[in-house]
Amino acid sequence: MTREVRAFAITVLALAALGLPAGLLWSALSPRPPYRVFDQAPALADPSTQALIAADGWFATITGGLGLACGALAWFLSRRVQLPVLLGLCLGGAVGALAAWWIGTTVTVGVVTVEASAFPGVTFVPGPLDLTAKGVLVSWPMLAVGLFGFLEGMHGYRESPLRKPHPPTGDGAPPPG
């Protein structure tokens, strides 16, 4: 197995494995919307609840933070095989985010139920955890790849020969070009 394929595979597998603790953390921190159980099916007790938005926010915060950490760590560790690691960050971040979503919706770690304002005195049950804005699934790979590219761009600029000034010509005239 070549070094490039190995670097890509390790990056994808490492980020996918990070999806498990990310999903558990998301499940533990996110509030559950309150549901009222009727004869037919449970219904959202308070349609104006902020718990749905908070779950998306917690997911974006957790996976975005992991994306930044993974992007920085990958850049510092991958000086010779950058393109495979960059592609691994993209695919691994997407797989890790999907794994975190699946684990977070499947496993209930800590149930935080918000109060409903619609029916005082009625017992409510915590609803399932899910994403209402599926766009937050790209926060992990987008921030990982973005930070990796930013760090590489800054490093490339610092090492660029275009950044060094021209040597003086000695006749007081500005250098050509």
C-alpha cells in the first residue's frame, strides 16, 4: 500500500471513528422537544419550541469544533502527503458527521426536556433527537478542509519567493519589473 493511500485511509477512518463520541456528546447536550401523546400519535406540544433549533446548533458546534481540530492536526502532521489527507478530511468529515447523526438519534445519553407553554399541568414526554436543518451535516468537512487550506495558504505565502524584496541595484534606480 502506498503512502498516499495509507494516509487517505487513516484520515477517513480516524474521522469516522470520531463520529461515535461526537454523536454521544450531541445526544447528551441537546434538549429534546416536548411531545404530548394522543390516541393516534404523539404531537409536538409546543410548535414554537427552540429545542429543535438548539439541537441543530449543538450538532454544528460539536462537529464544527471537531472539524477545526482535525483540520489543524492534519495540516501539522501531513507535510509530505497533503492531497490525500485533504481528500480524507473531506470524506472522513462527512462520514463522521453522518455517524454522529446516526449515533445521536439512536442512543439517548441524557434527556433534557424543555417545558412546553401550550398546556400547563399536562405531562409531556421528551421527543426524539433529530436534525431539522440537514445543512449542518457539512460543518465538519467544510471547516476541516477550510482550515487546512487556510494554513497551507499562509505557509505557502510565507515561503513564497515573490514575498522577498529585490536586491538593490546600486544606482538608486528602482528595480526592474
